Amino acid sequence: MEYMEKINQIAELSIIIPTYNETANIIPIVEAINNALPQACWQIIFVDDDSPDGTAETIGRLAKRDSRIRLIHRIGRKGLSSAVIEGMMASTTEYVALMDADLQHDETLLPTMLDTLRSNNSDLIIASRYMETASTGELPIYRRSLSVAAIRLTELFLKTQLSDPMSGFFMIRKSLLERVVRQLYGRGFKLLLDIFSACSAKGISVRYLELPYTMRSRKFGDSKLDIGIGFDLLFLICYRYFLGVIPVHFFAFSLVGLLGVGVNMALLWFFLKVTTLEYTFAYVAALYITMTNNFLLNNQFTFRTQRLLGRRLIKGLFGFFAACSVGAIVSVGVSSLLFEKFNLPWWLAGLSGMLVSAFWNFASSSTFVWNSPDKKG
Ligand code: GDD
Ligand code: MN
């Protein structure tokens, strides 16, 4: 037991910092945290998704000189929530914090957050931009209104009363996270909401506290948050509502498909009435343009966390054509079988055929087209 008696230096706080193209921010953020937490025993776990700008190398160089700095370097993976969850699960400290790498979050709040958790009156401390004395700093007006709209939406659906449910700056007791980690949705940007809604789904009432702060603006690098992030929120809400039984992405995929029917008809009309194309040619042209459009929409929204780019986009498009062609054959087969052999009414046979092909197209394209190793964003 000599070994057990000798060890005493244990970190009590892990700060998880997800990074994507943040090279210029690494040293400043570590320095800021180091200055803010002189008394506490902490470590930083960076989770980098193989940033092309060499962020991982910068962190690696620093980690050689400071053993409190750790790095999880993910290859072929992407996604903020999943990066953060992995970082948190790699930590073995009692408390875990989440921060942006870009110095937007006020690190001087960390000691108060830690002390509050230590005093054992709460399990989760959230730094909030929307409390009376707080401010969103120089957040552009559209981002602010988007954020406020999202807050209303979450109040409505997820029944949270948080002033800043989208906050990306909070500190949590690790044991609370461990109780719900298997129920997390794990995609997108909204981990805090994910945790809250998972807790409420399990009947756990969270002891939380909000602290106001002013968000700074970015000095180096660009924000990775775009309008599409709103879809992540909608997906999360649907996920909780359907309790994860039906794949939420199937709804998005079907919605795109439904829109495609309209696009296809409009194009067919255009080619026949406005141009003088022959029918078969017009039909094939309309069909392929529609499929390409559906592919791009699915790439942008439905499968945004596995989004294809560059050469993989072209390869994916042909894969999608192939998947849909097989889907069409399957659909013709099923629908004629139901109509001819089982004497179903024409509309029911037709509808069933379409549903089967929607399922087929969804299953095959999520397996063969958007099949990056990271299925969970
Ligand atoms: N590993 C990894 N993978 N890190 C990522 C990824 C990713 O796919 N995408 C973004 N990051 C990192 C960034 O490098 C940054 O450190 C942090 O995650 C947050 O990304 P930002 O691009 O700085 O987001 P933001 O400042 O626009 O958004 C902030 O406010 C949102 C609320 O409006 C963040 O705090 C969000 O978490 C928060 O939801
Ligand atoms: Mn940021």
C-alpha cells in the first residue's frame, strides 16, 4: 500500500476545451486559465478534431512542458457535442467545466463556479449571458435574436427555465453527468440543454445556479456556429419528444423527399411547357436535378454532422443516385405486389410503396453515403 499512501496530488477540476482551427488561441486561453485559478488543482483537456491549421501540434508542444495540459486528437470525427462528451468522459476529476477556446468566455468566473460546486449546494453552474447584469457583448443582432428565439422554443418544449440554455460555458459535478451520459442525444452545439432534458426525462431535478457574465468577442479565428445549428435544436426537441424511438433524421429526410416531389413536378412542367424537350428527356432531367437537390439538402441539414465536402461530395452524389435507383425498384415491386396480389386499393398500395422506398433510401444512404466513422456527430 506504499504507493497508495504516497499519492496525494489529484486534480479536482478538468476544463474541457473543444477546438477546431484555434491555433492562435491556445496559449492565450491556457495563460488566462492559469492566471484565474492559481489556488486550484486543475487540468485542461483539449479535444481537437484534427484541425487543418495545426491546433493539435500547438497543444502537443505545450503539453510536453505542462503536464496539466491533455489532448484528445480525434481523426475522421467532427461535432462539438460529441467532442465535449468524450473530453468529459476522459476526465476523472470531481468537477468538469466546458469553455470555448476563443477567450469569449470570462475565465475569471471559474473560481466562483468551483467554490459554489465545492460548497455542495448545486451540481451545475451556468455562466449566463442573459441575466440582468450580464451581456452578450458584441454578438451580432441576428445571432442575438436567434438565440432569444431558441430560448423561447426550449422553454415551451423542454420546460426549462434557464436564462441562457444555449450557454457553452458551465461547470458540472461529474457524478451528475455520469447518471445521464447514456441518455444524451450527443449531436450539435447544445450540450447543456441536452443534459437538462436528459435529466428531466429520467426524473432527476438538477440543482443549478446561474452566474451572469459579459461575453467577449473573438480575437482570432472564426465562429463555427451557423444558422444550421438551429436544426440541431429542433432535432434535439424531436428526439426528446419521440424518446429516441424513431430516428429523428428520418423525419428530416422524408421532409426533404416531400419537398422533392414539388420540385420535380415544377421542373417537369417547366421543361414541357417552357422549353420544347421531349417527354422522356424532360422527365429524366427533372428527376436527376431533383435528386441532386435532395442530396444537397440532406447533406446540408439531415446529415449535417457527417457533411461531405470536395471529392467526397461528388462520390456521395453518385452513391445517392444508386441508392435511390434501387429504392425506386423496391418501391415499384412492393406497390405492384400489394395492388395485384393482395388487392389493396391503388392509393394504399402507392402510399406503401413510397413509404418503403423512403425507408430504403434513408437506411441505404445513411449506411453507404453519409457513413463517416462518427455516426453520432
Ligand atoms: N472538437 C471540435 N469539433 N471543436 C469544435 C467543433 C467541432 O466540430 N466546432 C466548434 N468547435 C470548438 C471551437 O473551436 C470553439 O472552441 C468552441 O467549439 C465553440 O465554437 P465557436 O465557433 O466559438 O462557437 P460560438 O462562439 O459561435 O458559439 C458559442 O455560443 C453558443 C451559444 O450561442 C459557443 O459557446 C457554443 O457552445 C454556444 O452554444
Ligand atoms: Mn466561441
